[in-house]
Amino acid sequence: MKIAIIDLGTNTFNLLVIGWDNNAAHKIHSSKISVRLGDGGFAEKRIQDVAFNRGLMAFSEHMQQAR
């Protein structure tokens, strides 16, 4: 069995893919993509469109890698 975990943070989106067999887990893949969601909008407490699009692109890339 394979399991993918995506951690969506403010600065980076992280992907970890593990394999699970014989009652043991082993790392298959891990990667980090910088998204900087707070850039330009931190004071207003909102995510700017440019940062939002970086997040969408990073999530899409992680999904492709996980598949």
C-alpha cells in the first residue's frame, strides 16, 4: 500500500509518500515547494491572488508526483 500526505503550510507545501508492506513503512518520495502564502497580504489577513495561484500550482504539482 502507498500513502501520500500533503502538508499545506503558510510558507511551504510538503509532500511525503510512503510505502507500507510487511508491517513496515518506508519513504518513497518527499518534496517541498515554496508558496509564501502570506506575501503581500499578511497585514490585511488575506491571501493575495498571486500567492493563491502559487499554492494551487504547488498543490497540482504534488498531486502529479503522488500519482
